[in-house]
Amino acid sequence: MSDNDLHIAVIGSGGSAMAAALKSAERGARVTLIERGTIGGTCVNVGCVPSKIMIRAAHVAHLRRRSPFDEGIAAVEPTIDRPRLLAQQQARVDELRRDKYEGILDDNSAITVLRGEARFIDANTVQVTTPDGTEREVRFDRAFIGTGARPTIPPVPGLSDTPYWTSATALASDTIPDRLIVIGASVVAVELAQAFARLGSEVTILARSRLLSRQDPAVDEAIQTAFKAEGVKVLNDTQASQISYTNEEFVLDTNAGELRADQLLVAVGRTPNTDRLNLESIGVETDRGSVIVNEQLETRVPGIYASGDCTNQPQFVYVAAAGGSRAAINMTGGDARLDLSAMPEVVFTEPQIATVGLSEADAEASGYVTDSRTLTLDNVPRALVNFDTGGFIKMVAERESGRLLGVQSVAGEAGELIQTAVMALRARMTVNEIADELFPYLTMVEGLKLCAQTFTKDVKQLSCCAG
């Protein structure tokens, strides 16, 4: 079979599917991309892009209302025009979808876009039901599943009978509710909770255990402190047992008592979009709907690959896209693997949360004898001149060798500094080697150097930019 004879069916059009389709075409394959909904998937349409626009707008509103420089710059109460903010947000979403998805597909003659819902008939055929109800069969040599995920709706009695929000409907709403309850305590929940609070809502978060429970407990403590300062109420170890909606008001029965709000946001996780693909009949193994793939992104069925939020991989769009491109290499005769050993994570609250590698607990559970240091931001010159010293940088190292194992940070620009830690992990650097590197003065990333220096010295006794 020559490259030009190789036909690949790509199901989906989000980050993983687009990467798989483009890389496959680049390597000489013919591609049929099947999409049942809006081109572009979650990230550009109802996820990363609109949420970060909203978060940025909320950040600007917050700074106008309150900043560390209020003594010299008069604070003002901003007027929030949510419909206009939403129009600006949607215009940028439409622009990016057109430029980065639809336009690219239109210009690529090796990729045919087929609108409709796909269902596997066998390991080399999908049946596609088009919007007008017509059914077509698509034969393929290889297939890629990149169908993403949707918000999970918990089975709380009464919830389904209410006009609750998911993250998608919250981001598309042109209103800012006076009172908002958020059920959930992971990334989407905390990001949107703070954004709505900064835009004028009185926000209460219901956390089943604590905020961001998979993170180091110090992260939860730092974010709870920040939220408390902004008036966001966090109820830990709290769950709703009954939800109703009467007279345009949500009423929640919880173990912390009765709670009332004008709007309810449910953000408890995401469910893979695999239930209509008929995967079981062809032998593709799943775990609670998530497609199980190996390092090469291949399922248990030879020739069928997958990546992104519909799989057992971490749910980040950059992981999805990296997996899609590597799957395409493998589908077209190459040999590529997805290495997640130095995968960064960022939560876009303020302060931001950014991590990479192993936490102290995870490292010790993996058999390492560790040494760790935590540097509070009042030791970082950039944070001091910003008058914004809430947060920390923590480094975890192997005790005997000093090799860096992981970094956790809560800081204003944590998402920007974490990639330096990623590169240090990739290079298997020791904390002493990091401490000896040149870092530009008055940057937040200099905090990594200072934290590394604390393994051998007291940084409080160093001059401002001591090397």
C-alpha cells in the first residue's frame, strides 16, 4: 500500500482530531474527517478560549475595583455589561475557529470533511448518519477517535428538572447572577467561580472534599485564602442531596443546611463522548467510557487509535493535540510515543496554580526518598515589587542525587514560570544546577532559582540579585 492509498477516518474535529488529520495528510494519507457538531471541538468553542477571555475580563474588573496600588491610583466600581463582553468573547471564538480549524480544513485537499454522527460497524468501517438522516458507510485502513468529552451531570435528585448551568452554558450566558452556587471543586469549577465573583456574583462553592483535592494540600490552602479575601465562600465536605427550582430560585438541601441561589453551575468533571460509537462490538476497550490507549495511542484493536478527553489520558488540549499528531505518525508507518513524565498543568485562578512532575506525596509513594523546599513569595523580588506576595513555589528533589522530581507553584504568573521547570525535569537537572543558572532579575521565574538555592542556603541573607 502506498501512502496515497492509505485512507484514515478521523472522528471529531477538536484538538486531537485536527492534529491527527493534519499530520496524517502531511505524511501522505487521505483523510475523511467526520464531525457531528461544530467544527473545532470543546477548546476553541466552549472551553479554553472563551473561559480564558472571561477570566481575563474578570481580572480587569477586579483590578479596577481593588489593587495593591489603591493609595495612589483611585479605585472605581466597574460597570459590567455582560452582553457586550459576551459579544467580544464570541467574536474572538468565531475568528479562531475560522482561522485555525474551518479555514485550514477548507484549504487542505487531502482532507474531506463529512458532517454526521459516526458509528463503527467493524474494525474497518464506520456508518455515518448525516444531518438529513442519510446513512453512509466509510471504509478505512486506519481510524482515529478524537470525540472529546462533555460535562458530567451528577445524579442529584431534582437537578435534571432545573435550568442549571454547565460550563458551556455559563460561558454563553449574557447575565451575571446576583447569587451563584457552584457544585464542584476542580479546575473548571474554581476558575469560573472566581470569574463570576469578580464580575459581580455572590459565589458559594460546594466541594465534596476540598478544592483541587488531587493537588498538594498547600495549594488548596493558598487558593482558599485568596478566595476568602475576595468574598468567595467555600463549603468543604459538602454535597447536595436534593435540588429544586421554584419562583426563579434554586434551593439546595445539603449537609451544611439549605442554600439558595439565582443560578447553579454544575462543574464536577467530564464524561467521554464514546457512548454512541459502538466500540464494544469491535473490541475497543474502555474504562467508564474512556478509550484505553497505549504509549503509541493505539487501542486494543490494531489500526484504531485515539487521543484526548475521550481517552484515559489527562484532559488537557495540549496533551490531546500531542497525542493526535503522534497517533498520525504511527498510523502512517512511523514510531512515536507520548511521554507525559514532564506534563505541566495550569489552573487559571488568581493566583495561578501550576505544577509539573511529582508532588512530595506522589514521589514518596513511588519509592523516592525526597527532600523538598517551599519558598513563599515574599522572598521573590518580582512579587515584592508587585505588592502581591500571596503564594509559594515548592520543589521536590531526590535526596541523594538532588535531581528535581517536581515543582508546585501558586503565584501570579505560575503558568509562565512552570515551563522552565518542565525543561529542567526533561534535562534531569539537580536543584544545585538550577540554583547556578542565570535567571533574569525581577521576573517571577527567578523564584525557581531562589527556591533551588534554599536547599543549601538561607535566601533571606542574599542580596537582591545574588548569583
